Amino acid sequence: MLCAISCGKIELACYLWRFCESPMRAALLCEHFGRKLKGRHLGNAEELERCCDHFKRSAIGVLQALPNQEAKRKALLLVPAAVAVVVVAALPQRCSLVARFRQLHHPPV
């Protein structure tokens, strides 16, 4: 999927995403990768923005489809902290998840 995004083949990346084993992780990594490319001006900015939005919505959809807060928490633990913040911030029920996420990834000293 990352190779497809690098080559500007967003439709191919979206197609491949439907068959991956870890859809939330893959969506967040693709979103993060697209933002990095866009930030370095390495591609069509509009196309990369659409790509990032698509994968961000896909990751949020995966998370919202999980049955309970515990399942959501476990799913977020599988994703690198810098990338997962995108989804945590966009969740409607974000208060408890954000607090728990920060506690897990940034424990008090």
C-alpha cells in the first residue's frame, strides 16, 4: 500500500487495504505516510490529502465498529503512538480513550 501511495496510485492502495490483516494499523500508517509525503511536497497535494482523509476515515470506522471500549483500547495499543493520536483525537467518545491512551504511552514520571 505504501508503494502504491508513493507512486500516486491511491485507488490501488485503497483496494489493497481491503485485504490486509490489520486494517486499522494499515490505515493509520498509510494516513501518516501520505501526510509525510505531502509535507515534503513529494506528490500531488490534493490527491495526497484525499488519500489521508480516506485512510483516516477508514481507521476511525474500524475503531468504531469494535464492540466496546476495551476492544478499542487494545486495538490502539497495536498502533505506534505518534500515528494513533490522529484517530484518538477524532473519536466522538474520545475523553476516556484519550486519557487512557496518554496514560499508557506517556506514564507520569
